[in-house]
Amino acid sequence: MDTPPIDGRTRPSGQGSDDGTVADAARGNWVDTYAPASLRPYLRLARADRPIGMWLLVFPCWWSLALAVIVYVKASGSAGVAITAAWYAVLFAIGAFVMRGAGCAYNDYVDRDFDAQVVRTRSRPIPSGQVAPKAALAFVVALSLVGLAVLVQFNHFTIVLGIASLALVAVYPFMKRYTYWPQLVLGLTFNWGALVGWAAVHGELSAAPLLLYAGCVAWTIAYDTIYAHQDKEDDLSLGLKSTAIRFGSKTKMWLAGLYAAALVFWSGAVWLAGAPIATYLGLGAIAAHFAWQVRSLDMDDPDNCLTRFKANRTVGWMLTAGLLGDLAVVMAR
């Protein structure tokens, strides 16, 4: 999804092609270009052709892990945990890839009848007939088992915490049928890694990861509201709900508030963890980026919405860079 096409554009909404490509995936993405033909439908089902979601899932894990290591090193005076933390970062990346794929496949299975009626999603593997519904469920199970294999590499508390997230994963796809706040449930689900990263190091939770989690939830509600504006007309016709519909013409005001809340919660988490200065510089850059998103958003232009949604990968890297800078300072002392 975030791999730039040759000419810098994605296909117009709904215009998938006879070769099975998905309408809202960028032309020339690695799945359509290099993956074996037999695997492409399943890689598309896992959104491997649109990896922005994997990045948005793994960043909270890495942030939480970095904060946990900063606290550990400051308390113990030992930087030996860095090697273990680097391995955990790799495990989180693998877990984010497979569990994001499992979540997308499960979501597409639940929404297959709705997706068939929405221009942007009717070319997805299940409604287009590339993958049978039962095969999609089998794929979900297979990816989940890989995710479980990753999870059991951590301590007992982290394993239990990770398994607890499955309740949210199970109910999320149904929320847009009943509430205008499915993005809230998505935020609670998608950012569980903000708790898991800390738990992997400390074997418990504290105020810092909880504040980080709260900030990530606000962040997700905001960026997924932007994403949901692409489908608001179809959602209205199908009787589905979203914060894009709920906020309506006041969307920019809500986005500003949510992004501000994210910055406040993140700053609190960083302060409690005792990070030196680099992370605060990253948060300052993020504040400017958020202001650009809100100011330049055109809610009635799907391409504009998609670009600003995907720009949140930049937010992820900004905070990651700040945390790594502070981690380097703490470890050097």
C-alpha cells in the first residue's frame, strides 16, 4: 500500500485488474511484481502489498521496548540488556507482520459481503474470488500459529498479556455495525504492543507504558478517521458507522484534539521513563507534522486522505529516532 508506483500514483478507486491486483494497492508493489503467482492472493489478503499497517503496528512495540530499556539501564547501570532488546525488536517485527496479516485476513472474512459492495474493496481477494472464505480462515490460523511461536519467546507475563489481546482482535471487525467508534476499538487492539514491549523487559506494567498506550490509541483514532473518510459514502449506503461519519464537518477539530492528546500522553510516558532530550525533539517534530496533516487534509479527496494516513509512518520514525538517540545517550553514561 505504501510502495510508490512508477508514476507516483495509486490506481483510481475500484479499478483492480483482471490479474488479481487490488484497487487500493500501489502499482508495481513487490507482491504484484515479484511474488510467485500462487502466493499472491494470500499475500494480498495479508496486505503484504500495502505494508503501512505493519509499520503502524510495530512502532508502538519498539517505542515501548526502547522506553523499557532506558529505564532498565538507568536503574541498573548495565547496558547488557541491549543485545536482548535488539533480538526482541526483531521478534516484534516478525510478530507485527504475521499478526497484522492474520488480522486483515480475519477482518476481510468477516466483511466479505460488505467489501463486495464497496468500490475500493471489491477487488480484494475474498470478494473477487481469489481466495475462498474457508481458505482465508485456514490462513488466519496458520499466521496466528506463527505469531504464537513468536510470543512464547518472551516471559510468562508477556505471553499472558499478548493472548489477552485476542478478545479485542475478535470483536473489532463487528464494531462498525453497532457503533460510530470502531476506530476506538481499533486503537485499543492495534496498539497492544505499547504494553507488550515494556512487559518483555520488566515482566510487569507501570504508568509509563500505560500512558504510551493511551497516546497510541488517540493517534490511531485520528489516523484511521482520516483513512475512513475514503469510504464514508459507501459506509453510509451500507448502514455502517465510523468516526469519519460521526465527526463529519468537525473532523479537523477532532483530529487536532486527538493528536494533541497523543502528544500529551507520549510526553508523560517519556518523562516518567526519564529519557534525556532527543525524544522531546522528536515529539516537537511530530507536533509540526500533525499540524500539517490537519491543515492540509481534504476530507472529500480520497487520494489526499490516503497520503496523510500513510504519512503516519513518518511519525513512527520520528519518535523511534528520538528514543534511539536517548537510548544511546543513556547507554554511553
